Amino acid sequence: MTPAAVLFWSALGVLVLLAAVIALPVRLALIAETEPRRRLRLWLVLFGGLTPSLPVVDTERRGQRSRSRSTRKERNRKQRRPRRDRASRMLRAAPSLLRGLLGPVSVGRLRVHCRFGLDDPALTGQTFGLIAPLVYGCRWAWPRVADVRVTPVFDRACLDGEADVAITFVPLRLLPP
């Protein structure tokens, strides 16, 4: 085979592989926990489940490079404030964008258990009173597989819990939104 033919068939193979990644379902699995140690794990499964789970993030792995964190002043200097009209147009378009992005997403597993407490028990109760209607009153909006629990802790300040989420989507269906 000539070098041009090898290049052509290689490019065609890469394009077919890219098309398969875009057109076939992708599954993301996330597990986050705070007890006994803080840990976040994220896996990716391509081609509708034909590949093994590919680890994307695992905070417990050794030898990961840490990002340098810039100060708040440096971040504010780097950011430009958008114009008000542009920001208002973005806010008006946000609900339709979210509907378009969440429509093709299928939730396979959703389990979130959280415990929180503030320094003042009254503030803890007030915060739980604001959160409870969203978590428990809107169960009809949650997927059937959802198991979401929020528990207030009144005797100390704390925030801990665990989350186990698995979603499936087809990247090609996310392009129109």
C-alpha cells in the first residue's frame, strides 16, 4: 500500500470511531463520599457499554497533579463582566437550554444521602425548612430510581454524605440544544 492509501484508511478509521462515540450511548457513573475519607470517583463507558469502565477521576489515586489555585483577585481580574442585556438574554434562554440538555439524559441510578448542620440549631432548622420542599415535596419530578435523603444535624456544624449517580446519554442528541 502507498503512504497516501495508509493515511486515507487511517483517517477514515478515526472518523468512523469518532462517529461511533458521538452516535452511541455514553454512560457516566459518579460516586462521591465523605466518610470515612473524602473521595470522588467518575467512570466513563463508551459505545453503549461495549468498553470496560474507563476511570476519569479518582481523588484517591496517588501521583495526581494538583491544579494551582489562583486568588480571588486574580480570577476577578481575568474575568470580564458581561453586559446586562447579554446576561438577561442568557437567563431567559436558560430554561429551554436545560430542557433540551436534560431531555436526552437517562438516569439509571441516583442515590444521594446528606447530613448537614450549622452552628446555630435555629439556622439549621430554617435551612432544612427551605430545602425540604425541594427534596421531599417535588418527588414527582425526580426519576423513579431516585433515593434522595437530607438529614439535619442540630447539635454541631457538619456537612457529609454520599452520592451514587449513573446517567446515560447519546452525545449526538445533545448537539441541537
